[in-house]
Amino acid sequence: MRSTASPSIFTTQFWLLGLSSFLFSSSFNMLIPELPGYLSEMGGAEYKGAIIGLFTLTAGLSRPFSGRLTDRIGRVPVMAFGSLVCFVCGLLYPIFTTVMPFLLLRLVHGFSTGFKPTGTSAYVADIVPADRRGEAMGIHGMCMGVGSAFGPAVGSMISQAFSLNALFYTSSIFALLSIAILLNMKETLREKQPLSIKSFQITWRDVFEPDVFSPALITFLCYFSFGAVSTITPDFSEYLGLQNRGFYFMVFTLFSILVRLFAGKISDKRGRIPVTIVGCIILIAAMVITGYANTVPLFLTGAAFFGMAMGILSPVISAWTVDLSGDHNRGRAIATMFICLEAGIGLGAFLSAALFANNIKNLPLVFFCMAGFALAGLAYTIVIYQLKKRRARAI
């Protein structure tokens, strides 16, 4: 009797991809806690919002190209290019030591996350069975999450023990190792096309794939919070007396990792939309708790809730996006979702920096505002859930 069980997702390719993603995530995340202080020392304290905002701006603008290239020249070259950008930028930070060149470099650095995650998500979708897609996205996201936790905490330690330049060079080494792994991976795109000028001719459909409108919009609204957290929590940590400004990120990411282990799998069985609703509710709670935080324990409780929310939303929305796409437009659909993600992060970073205005008294306003965007995402998700239930009853 033939077994009907799904094939295993735990292949050599899957784990190699996870290791590459861990190294890539560590590479750029280890810089985040130290860059606001670094920019302030240059005399650019008023540009703190641009540290994340410019990074995500370029990432968002590059998504249509990365999506198109992923569906044409292959997943592996797109991933390798993203890691290559991280490698080069890590070498250039010690050279760009004034405000405007530094901000220009942040703009260029954004190409890394504009390319690597797009190719990676398509690759994961290619090598796992459809009925285990949420589980696979969750486990792979765990690899990224470990990098997100490891990077900031270790980055701050390297900076304090050695120097900022040592931190920048370490970031570059991690990116180089990520590339080395990718070069030994088998390409999964079946019908590849040679790289040509036509490969870069973007249409509106490359910018926005309407098939994935719902998960893209929810991503946009929920990731305002991520932009605020990345921009404001280093100053918040310092205000509360946390010497390691990466500690919030470590707590957030550890809880994110724990939740990812089962959130995607539950969505495979219970559906993407119900699990997304739970993620939105927890995200709102995270922003409210953080807004009220006046002690380290309460601040880190907000980090834990934020980690749980992102641990649910990230793999589930990614799987939902892939569910709504086909083999022919998978890269484009994923790019659309990531464009909305980067837009949410970037706008959240600029808005939070403007609301904060380097005044600690404004911190509650920042996080309550982010809770409002998450509430809008929750309301929209509930509406489409109810509409789906009505259609099911009508049938």
C-alpha cells in the first residue's frame, strides 16, 4: 500500500538554505543596535529614522527587479547578489564616516534585503510540498530569527570589546560565508532565461501582483511596528539603563523563534486567516505594553509579545502569499508582499522618528500610533475572514 504522507521538508538543500539565511540575517542585523549611536557621533542624530528608512526604501524599490529576476534567471543568483551587497557594504562602513556618505551607504545596503529574501522564499516554496508550506516557512524563518537574535547581541559585544570597525568587518565575513554556501546549491527554477536587458524591463504587474492583495496589505499595516521598534528601541534601552542595546532584539527574536516552530504548522491545518488574526491581536498588545513600559521587565515583556506576533505573522503571511500564487509568478507575488513589508517598515521608521523627536516623553505616543496601524490590519483580516465564511456557507 502506497503511503500518502507528505515528503520530508528536511532535505540537505533546506538546511543549507537555512544556514545561509542565518549568516545573512546575522550580517545586517548585528549593525542595527550600534548605528543610531554611530550616526549621532557623526552629528546626524536628527537622521536616526533614515537608518532603517533608507535601508527599507531601497529594499522596496528593488523588489520588482528581484521578483522578475527570480522568475527568469533563477533563485540562487538573486540570493547570492543580496549577500554580496552585505559583504561589500560591511567593508565600506569604516570608510564612510560622515553623515551623508553614511546615509548613502545605508541606501545601497538595502539592496541586500531587496534580493536575498525574495529568492529564498521562492526557493523554499519550490522544494517543499504544498501541504507543509506553512511549517517550512516557519522553520526557515526560525533560521532567519536566530540570526536576528544572534546578530544584535553579538554585534554590541564586538563593538564594546573591540571597535565599531571590527563589527563592520565581522558583518562582512558573515555575508561572505552566506555566499559560499549558496554557490554549492542546486538551482530550482526549471526554465531559466539568460540575463539580458529585457530581464530588467519592469511592468506594473512586477510591482504589484493583485492576486496577493490581502496578505500584502496586512503585511504593510503590521510592519509599521517593526520600523518603529528598529528605530526607537536602542534609545529606549539606553533610557531604561540597558547597556546592551541589542538585548531587546534578542528577547524579541527568541520568542519569535519559539512561536515559528508551530505557528506555520497550525496554519497548514487551521488556515492562514484565523492564525493571522491571532498574530494581529498579539501585535497590538505588544505595542501597548511597550508604550506603557517604564521598567526593564515591562519593556522586555513588550519585546516578548512583539516576538510572538512576528513569529506568527511572518511565516503565515509568507505561506498565504505563496498559496495565492502559481509557479509562473511566484517570485513576483513574493516580491509584492515584500514591497509592502519594506514600505511598512520604512514609513514606520520615519514616522516613529518624527513622533519621537529625540524626546523620551514622546515614547508612548510612538507605540500607541503603531498599535493603531496593527488594529487596522486586524479589522481588515476579520472582514475578509467573515466574507470567506459567507461564501463557504453560500456554496
